[in-house]
Amino acid sequence: MAKKERVVLEKSIKPAGVLALAIGSIIGWGCFILPGSMMDKAGPVGAIIGLILGAVIMLVIAKSYGYMIQKVPVSGGEFAYAYNGFGRNHAYVCGWFLTLGYLSIVPLNATALSLLAKFTAPELLTWGYLYTIAGSKIYFGEVALASSAMLIFGFLNYRGSKGVAGVQVYMVALLVAAAILIAGGAISSESASFSNLVPYFNPDVPTIAGIVSIVAIAPWLFVGFDTIPQAAEEYDFPPAKANKLIILSILVGVGIYLLVLVATGVVFPWQELSAGNHVWPTGFAMEAAVGKAGLWFLVIAISMGICTGINGFYMATSRLLFSMGRAQVLPEWFTGVDKKSGVPKNAVIFTAAVALIAPWFGRNVIVWVVEMAALGTAFGYMYTCFGAYREAKKADGRNVEIPIKSGTALAGGLLSFGILLLLCVPGSPGFMAHESWYALGVWVALGAVFYAMQAKRYNALSHAELDYLILDKKDSSDKSVGECDENIMVQPIINTGSTISAID
């Protein structure tokens, strides 16, 4: 059976763009909304310890990502790593969960714009009441705002990776600058005092339990650094540099989280700033310390955090879909690449189309789906780390610029498994809500049905063909890959500025 040549993406993204994509995806609206609830759970110092421990765990896991990017510098990230280490069926499971995980974060960020509007101008978007679903009142104004944001960034992603990265750099610069300004202003204000952080731990919660409750949400807080491998095929620089970019993105991320948390806690005694006393503790504290100007700088920071998250996960989702389409586990339609911009246009269109449906179900439903989809992130972490462990044990495992010790990769895999347990074991701090388990059941069932539909075509591919399509590895002994008979017409496919032959 004739096979089409492997479709590739254009190398157009500079290191600054990749770093901005990761930082912007890590620092979202939660950085500026959650300090009050984190202090409720663990106290200010307990929350600080939890955030630092969470960052350390992510750094251990991220080491495997930096290693695998060098070994497998292609789009698809964890999907490709799962295939490389464990085969096609594991790749499907990993890719299926990650798809929903990345995709659901796009509307989650977009609907956060409506939350921001409720904090700053409660009546601005609450018009055009439509219905109530799962406790969320759906207003046309809020749906229109979220949809507009997703359409704008969908169009930007359709126009090209270089433009996406460029815009992300400017937005992240504004985000970081605004966060530093407001936090610095709050900490240096006359009303600020570090004595307001006493008691350092929540006296009503066991200290260890409080800290663990913060560590449990670390995968959600730091999700975003894993957008870096999704764009590996488009790096306009050596893949080894990605290792430093991943580490730097996590360090910047935890730095901003800690800065905002401390700035919130020093303005008033932290127990007065509990989420139960104020709708938005951080906003209340910043306005009291810095005035209206500080509040509006905070709004700018949150807006940039939301927009960079939408932008970053648009790219991550579309590259994952493109990679799965190239492997023929998804329809070949997903490999459609725009001749001018060099981006996977059909994957971008699909991401936008599905994301635009979500706001009509309300934010509560989206949160349930995202919480469930956090399992996909944990699966991605595990497959990457255990895959790096197996790769590092091979004879040529150190044949990269920045190698990894097999023990480090194994530790990352075990930590990832621990994250999975926090989500799945009843009574644990991160145990998912019942509604999220229902959503998980639906998604698993859909995955089984979809796999049954695709299995014949997917399993018909030889290992050599899949190695070529997913990993860009050619096997000279397999004539079905990259070769054609004389009587088969070869047609050019113009893609990302180069001519690629297709066997039809």
C-alpha cells in the first residue's frame, strides 16, 4: 500500500519565543486568584514550602523532558516519548488523555476573563441570560467575551508560529513587569509588615497535611513547561538548549507565584484575607496597599496571564493533534499544513472549534473536565520520565549534549506516579470531585470507541513506518517508508518552504 511522505513543520521559533510560551502557560490567572485559598489551606509559610517543594518535583520531572527533546526532537512531545519507550498502544493512551488536558485549558483560561470582569465590573458582562447548567448561570455577554478571545488567538496561531512566539514574548514581558511592580509596591507600602504572616502555618490544619495540599496542586500550577517539547520540531536552535529553557521557565514561574503570595499576605494579617472573607483577597490587598493604580496593574497582569495561557495551549494542542494525525492514529486531515504560514492549520481549526463549544456549558463543567484532564498531564509526566529511564539505560543513552542519570529519570517517574495517586486515592488532598470521575468515565469510553474505529489502520502500520512517522527515524530495510516504485506517481507537497514528495 502506498504511503505518504512524512509532513514536517517549519523551523521558525527562537529560544525567547519558546521560553515565553512556557512561562506564559505556567503563570495563569490562578497565580493572582489563589493566594488567599492557599494560605487558608496551609498558612503563608506552609504555602511557600508547598510551592517550593512542588517546583522541585517539577524540576526533577523536567530533567527527563530536556533529555527526551534531544533524543526525539519532533512535534507531539509525550505522545512521541510514550511511543519511543513503550510502543503504539501506550502512545495512544498518553495522547488521548493529553489531548483533552491541553484542549480544555484553552476555554478554562478564556472563561477566566469573565471571572476577572466579575471582580472588577460585576455588571459588565451579566447580560443576555440564557440558562443555568451545573450551578453556573450562562450569560451571552460572558460567552461572547470568552469566544472572542479564543477566536483572536486561534487566528493568531493560524497565521504562523513566528508571530505566536513574538506576541507571547511581549505579553510575558508585560505580565512579569506588572507582577513585579504591584508586588514590590505592596511589600514596600506603609501598611505592609511581615508580622502579618504570623501564624506561619494554619493552626486549624496539621502542618504536613497543609503543605501536601499545596504540593498536590503543583502539577496544575506548573503545567505549561511541557508546552516546550510540543514545539520541538519548530526550534530554530539546537534542541539541547530546551533543557535550560524548561528549568528557567519553572524557576521564573515559582518566583512569580511566591512573590504574589507574599505580597498578598503582608498587607493585612493573612487570616483576615481568607477566601471566605473576600471574593478576591489578592485584589483587596493590592488595592489597599497601592490604590486603584495597583489594582489596575494587577488586572493587566491577570489579563496577560490568561492570554498567554490561551496562546500557549493553542500551540501545544495543535502540535499534539498534528503529531497524532501524522502517526495515523487520528485522521490524516490533522496533518494539513498551511503553505504560507507553515503551521498545522487543520489542527488549529479543530482546537478552536472544540474550545468554542466549552463556554456554553459554564465554568463549573469546564473545571470538572480540567480536573479530570489533570490525569492526562500526570500520564504524560510518567511516560516521559519512565521513557527517559529506559533510554538512558541503553548503550547509546548518553549520546546527547545534556545526558540524564537513569536514577534521576526513575525518580521523576515515581514522583509522577505519586501525583497520579494524589488525584486518584480517596482522602488524598488532590482527590478529584465526583463529577470529574464521571467525566473521566465518558472520556475513557470515547477513547475505547475511537480506538476500535482506528485500530485497524493504526495497527496495520509496521514498526518501521511508525518510527518514521512519529520519530523521524528511517529504516533502510523498509521500502514502504520513504521509497516508491517506478510506476507510482510522486507529487510535491509544498510545506513550510520545502518540497516534500508524496506517494499517492
